Amino acid sequence: MKFSVSYSPTHFGVDPDRIVDHARHAEACGFEGFYLPEHLVLWPGAQLHGMDIAPSLPFLDPLDTLAFIAAATERILLGTGVLLLPYRHPVVLAKQLATIDVLSKGRMRLLTVGLGVLPKEAEAAGVDFRARGRRTDEAIDVLRLLWAGGEEGVSFHGEFFDFEDLVQFPKPYEATTLPIHVGGSSNAAARRVGLRGDGYFAGGALLPQERGVQWELARATAKAAGRDPDTLEYTRWSGIDLTDERLEAFAAQGVTRIVVSATSMDPAEQRDELSRFAARFLS
């Protein structure tokens, strides 16, 4: 089992020293990766998963922040949970992600993309909320095409993106692609994992049986598409108070990575929370 930590704007705000300190401490504890969420805009009355969210909550741009963290750390992998892919142009994004991966020497390897659940966010980005699934599928294909393409150029002709003979360098660090995990809590997300993803980051308040159905759907879809379902990674959120019994249950469900977050508002206690977790599960 692999373990990562996530940044919460509620607990860290935009203090660069606190963010770097937390990432460095997570690295020293032996955590695999450091995840950041994304929201482009909020508004009065916005809700996530049925809960009100303060419109002033400071969501940093995850890619800019991960580049900042990469410069202050040495080993920890960089992740998004989740990057709102339909609201980013994949040609620009391919360049951004490859740049971070090259400059971090191959650490931009926990990219998770999702569709987003807030219609006004899509509207603000000029994207048809109802078409964001199809747009995401095309964007994933464009990312992979550009990363793998050579000096002869690559072409793409889709519903949302269209180009001819494009050449984009640099490539990801010592690679021709980056892993793309798919986040979500729907059957459509599970099918997207099976068709295009390297892993599934399950989200949402789903019952264990529902999660199991979606994970099996992802695997079955991969097999039907001629892909090896055993290569898919399975990431889940967990409280930092994870028990041995809960860890065993995760493992039995096929989970390969667990992401936790400190819960205290105090920086010293946040460090202690990570240290206690690492002493139990990473030593």
C-alpha cells in the first residue's frame, strides 16, 4: 500500500512557508506524494457534496503550487486531486505538465483529472457543462498524443480540438507519457478509467457496495478494451485516524494508494499528525 497526503485550503490557506514546511515534513516522513485540489471560481451559496463552501476559500492553482513545492523538495511525487480537465486546453496543459515533470526530474506522476460538479464553474470557463465528459475524453487523448509524438508532428481532429502536424517538446522526464488517473464517483468515471486511465481515484460519499461496483466496472471496461485491468491503480481517501482493520478492508477491496490529510488547524499539530501516521504505517 502507498500513502500520500493532501493540501487543504481550509487548513493552510496561501501561506507559502506553511505549505512548503508541510510538504517537506511529509517527504521526511516517507509519504509517497503530495496532492492539491482545484477550483477555478466560487460564489455565494456554492455547495460541494451538499455542503456550503465559503466563496473566499483560497484554492491555489495546483500546477503552479506543485512546481513551487517541487523546487523545495527532493523526492515526493506531485499530484492533483482533482485537476478540472475540461476547463483547461490540453495543448497548453501538456506543455505545463511536461515542464513540471522535467524540472522535478520525473515527479509529476500522480496527476488525477476529473470533470467537476459545479455548473457555474463550467459556465465561467466557457464550457458546456453537459459536454464536459466528451471534452475530457478528447483532452486525455490529446495529452497522450502530444507527449508521444515525434519531430514529424501529430494531428488530431475531434469534436472540441483540432490540429495538424504539431510538435511539442520537451517530453516528460525520461518518458513518452505521464500517468493519468481519473477521479470521480460515477459509472461514467469508472468506464473512463477502464478506457483511458492509469488508475481510479474514487470520490464522493458512496456506499462500499457502490464503490465495489464501480471498481469492477473500471476493470471490466479495461479488459473489454484489450487493456490489462491489473495495471490499474486504485486510490482512496481516508481519515488520518486510519485503523489496522480499515487498512485491511481497503486492501481487500483492491486499493493500492491511500490519501490522508491533517485535520488540526495548528501547524505543529499537523506535523505531529503526519509523524504519528508515518510511525504506524510507513516505518
